[in-house]
Amino acid sequence: MANGVGEGCAQLSAVADAVLYEGYLLYPYRRSSAKNRVRWQFGVLLPRNWVERDGPVTPGVSGSADSWYQRTECLLRVRRADAVVRVRVRYLQLQYKQVEAAGADGVHRPVESLRTADGVTRLSFEEAVPRETEVAVPLAELLRGGRSFAVGAPAGAEYEPLPAGAGRIVRRRREVRGGTTVEAEPLGAGLYRLRVRTENTADAAGPEAPRSAVLGQALLATHTLLVGDGAEFVSLIDPPAGFAEQARGCRNAFTFPVLGGPPPEPAGGDGATGALLLSAPIILPDHPQVAPESPGDLHDAAEIDEILTLRTMLLTDEEKAEARATDPRAARILDRVDTMPREVFARLHGAIRSLAPAPRPAAARPAWWQEGGDDGLCPSTDTVLVAGVPVGGGSRVRLCPRGRGADAQDMFLAGRTARVAAVFHDVDGSVRLAVTVDDDPAAELHDWYGRFHYFRPDEVAPLDRAACPAPAAAPAPLPDRLQRRPQT
């Protein structure tokens, strides 16, 4: 494997690890926390007879719904006849940690918690063990019918004695049975559609059993890493112009494939390709990266390291003791936070990656850092010209997110109509339109809360050709929700 690809694969594995433990154990990292009683929310592949007990599942683009299979389809551009695709399927296997107290009769009995002579408390809890299976398949074999391989893990049990004969910890795992099939079909000269399908092949003993009873048979947080040797993957978010139709023809179920590794420098002008691909159960952009300032995983959705670190620091000694007794990974998070050097913590605050590539001249740019820099601006009454039409609060538009550089979730709104709620001027001099989607059943609620979708003026098309009506009177003071500027 070339050095560049190997380094990119290591970086992508770090992102994949974050995906693997996304939501594994949420702040405040205690078993008693309500949100830690309903875990395993992404990429959960359960036995088919349990998932379909009430009918077939409806495929989605991400794995926030339980399923029995996961399908990745992507485009592969081949550079050599001897091209090889490496497929790595990764997931967690549930492990039940049971604390057992030793009785006077020598019999061990299950307990919820046990405090031993060394002053340490142990709690019964559900842990997880990372698993992965990797195969390398030549393109020629993929075209001859592909390859299937097992991705399961055996049942097992481990026993850990506690100090002074107080009892033991028993960790038990149920068998997980799964399989993956990889195949390819030609679409044109040097272009192929690659399909990777992973299934849970077990049968649940009781299809009517609660979810908690069958999680031990599940592949949790399932995702796939793909590496091309002599081939490269085509971005489905930003495909080269000649591959746009083929990209739209890819059908992904319960997963979302994106290019991995660092983005090219400089960025290509005709779509994106790369030798690495991550197909994850959560929606990510192409070339996802772990922030270099991040000192470690926090297992929490959309991690904001500084805030979560501060909140973890503020846990009481009793809360920290419970978190440490809950799970070894939670204990490592607390230890890392408690011993974090001041300079490491300082790096978590205020990192700026880049500003707009072509900001307006300083004289024309609102100086937010100067007192009075935003005087005269009003989000609800300001307008911006789009195709010669003033667009502002109340205008109706059609959403046309850019093919390159657009947020992945915005792409799902392409072609939908929306109503503009406000015009915001950002700190870098750019403008954003805050909109609510017309057919969103929660649009009124989002508007009330001030939770909008944000689009650039060049990403919308006016539906009202007339100018925006001028307000009849001076506007009333706006609630804080409209004064907020979008974060980019």
C-alpha cells in the first residue's frame, strides 16, 4: 500500500473509530443517566425475523433505524487491470458485564453493584467489544460473481476475580452471525458500480422479544472501510460531471458512503475521487477528519470537546466515582479530563480552519469586531438580490444546493420549495438565507424555535418575481432567535 494511502487509511480509521463509538456512552457517562439506558442507536443490524416481525423495513440513507442488512453502492474508476479492492467490515459485539458477589456457601450471586475492600465500586453494565473482518478481492473476481465472507464473532465468557474473594466480574457474549457479499458490475470504460452488502444471518429465538433481549445477537455501529489499489472511488456528493447520472443510480440502504483521507490540495475542479471510502451509518461529508486539537473520543454526538470537557470537569466526586464504576472507557475519559494539561485544553477553544476564499473588501464588509459594526442590519427586513429579484423575509424560493461544497444533508432538499425567514450577514462578510421547508410538518415549530436551514443566495431560485414587500411600519423588536447569526 502506498505511503500516502496508508497514512490516509490510518486517518480514516480514526474517524471510523469515532463512528464505532458514536453514542456508546453519553455524558455524564453514568449508568443511572436516562439517556444511557437506551443505547446503540446507529448501524444496528439485528436478526431479520425480529426486524421484520411487523413487515419489511423501509431503506433509508443512514442507519438510525434498526435493520437486518446494510447496502453500500459506489462508483469505482479502475486504473489498472490488476486492481484490487480491500473491504473491511467493522462493528461492536455486545458484552454483558455482570458483577457477582461471593456468598458464605461459595456460590456467586448476581448483584447490581458491589463495593470491595479496596474501596472501589463495581457496577453491572453492558459493554462492547470491537470486531472487524478484512478481505482483499481482485476486480476480476468481483466481476465473476464477487465474494462472500463471514463477519460474525463467537460466543464467549471471561471471569475476573475481585479483591479479597469478594466476588467476581463475569463478561458474557452471545454469538453474532453475519455475512458480507462484495460484487461489481461494469458501467462503461474503466467505470464500475461496486456493491457491498452486510447482513445479520442469525435467527432471534423469540421474534416478539424486546429489543434489549436480541441486542446480544446484533452487529452494532456497523460500517465499512474500502481501499482501492489500482482504482479510485468517485464521490457521490461531488462526482465528476461525466459520472453524475451513474452516481445518482447508486442505491444505499442504512449507510452513507463518503470519500476518506485528506482533501486534495489544491481541490480538483471536476468533481472528487479518492482511493479511500468510508460507508458509515451516519451522514458525513467527503474527507471527514478528526480535529487535530481533540485529545480523545468523548462518545457524544457532534462532539464539542471544549464544552463536554468543561462539563465533565464539573461532575461531583460522587458522580465521577459512578461513571468510573460504569465502564472502563468512561473511566479513561474522566482520567484524561482530570489530568489534561492547560495547554491542551487551551487548544480546544476558538480554532478557525479558514474564512471565505474571496471575502469582500474591508470597506464593504460589516466589521462585527467593531462597536456598531452591525448597525442598520435587520434579519427580518433585509433583502439580497437573487437573479435580479430582492429576496428577504417572506419570500418563497426553490432550493438549489451547489453540487460542490454543499452540506450533505442540504443535498436531500434539492428541488424543494421553502420560505425565507431572515437574511443573515456572517462574520466573514458572506450572506445566508434562513429558510423553512414548505412540506416539513415541523416547519412552524422550527420557525418558532429559530431552527432554520441556511443557504447562500446562489443556492436558491426566487419563486416570487415581484420585489419583497416593504414593511408598513418600523419593525417591532425581534426575539433573540432571529438575531442569531448562522454558524458555518
